[in-house]
Amino acid sequence: MKKLLKMDSRTKGVISSGYADSPVIKNYSAYGFVGAIEKPYKIMQLKQLLDTLLSEREK
């Protein structure tokens, strides 16, 4: 993610993992991500996360 941000600072990334104890999931913003979602997830959970992130962008 940090490499992508170097190429374009407007890049927004969401991390997804099945390892809930992963340091990247626990502290995703320190790694340059704007959100995180743990696997397995339902499509509605992903939709809610994306809706939240997109509405924050509009503020």
C-alpha cells in the first residue's frame, strides 16, 4: 500500500484478511490503508464498509 501511495497519494486501499490477529488488520492506517475487513465476510458487510468510506470522502 505504501508503494501505491508513493505513486499516487490519492489512492485508497482496504485490507482484507482471515487473520484477525494480524498487525496490519489491527492497525491498518499505520500501513496506509483507509479500512479493514476480516474474512470471511458477507457482501453486505463489505458494502457497509465501502459506503462508510465513500461518505467520509464526500465530507
